[in-house]
Amino acid sequence: MEEGLQRFGVLGEQCLCLIVHVGTLEPGVTGTVLMLLEEDKVVVVDPGMVPSKETILGPMASIGIGPEKVTEVVLSHHHLDHTFHVALFERANVHDYHAIYRGDEWTSRPGEGYRISPNVKLLETPGHTQEEVSIAISTSDGLCVYTHLWWTEDGPLEDPYAPSADQLRSSRLRVLAMNPDWIIPGHGRPFRPQTRPVVV
């Protein structure tokens, strides 16, 4: 399937999750970018570093969605490789681990359990950074969790940016305890945690 249109779920049945770009660690660093469609919500997750803005906008345009139609942007954490293109979506509410931002408005709220839409929920999962969320996405193809607790399906076992190895492991175990059908890591392709050993 074409990378920019890899999908989980069906529109109108829970949430449709589209992988706009699969992140990489070499030769250049790019972050995984998602688009989520549910009811009247158009959600972009982690619009970060990519070769050009068209890497994000092109796959979206291929299904008729321009940046002006995006209602929500979710940032898993504040490293630039996951936030670089957030300003493409100037009409959107921007969500992070503790607030919602729009224009000059800053609305504080807990991240844990906050629902972007009925089937898209934030989870506070400190690990790669202290201030971090993962995104649980219920689709007709099962539960997907987008997270930077894993950079790729191979880990790494020890995250050099993690403030606490114990905290990272605890958050990884929490995500695995949810029995997700798919984990979508911050810099790699989705993987099924039930079918392979997973670094914790």
C-alpha cells in the first residue's frame, strides 16, 4: 500500500487512522505523522521534520483534505523533529500533555484520559521525555497506540534522551498491558507487539 495512505480502520466505524509519513532515523531524521478522521474531527499527530511540507500536505490532498480543514493537532512531545510543521495548521486546536492552544488562548487541562474524539484518547506516558503523551486510537482494525516510547520496532532498549530508565520501562509496560493490536512508533513502521519480542 502507498506509504502516505497506509490506514487502519474504516471511515464512519470508530476512527480512521492514516499514516501520512513513516518516520526514519537515517539518512535524515523524520518523524512519523498521522491523520485521524472521526465525526467532524480532522486530527494531525506530530507534524514534525520531513523533507518538505509537501511530504505532509501531499498525501492529505490526495484524499481531499487541505490544511485549513484540520481541526486538531496533537504533539506527543516538544522535540522539534515532531513539531516542526505545526504552523501549517493555523486554524487547529493544538494539544500537548497539559493544555490546548489556539491563537492567543492557552487552556490548561490534564492530558491523561483526555479525548480528542470519541475513539482518540491521550495517555500520559513519560519516558522519552518527562512531558509526553501517547495516543490511543480505536479503529475497526483494532487498537493502535502512537507513541515515542519506542523509536522503531527495535527500541532502542536504552533511550539516551530518557530522564529515567525506570519511568520509560513503566510507561512501555503500561502501553503493552493495553494489548494494542498495533504500536505506531515515533520513527518507524507500525508493528504488532503480540507477534514479536518487544523491547521494554
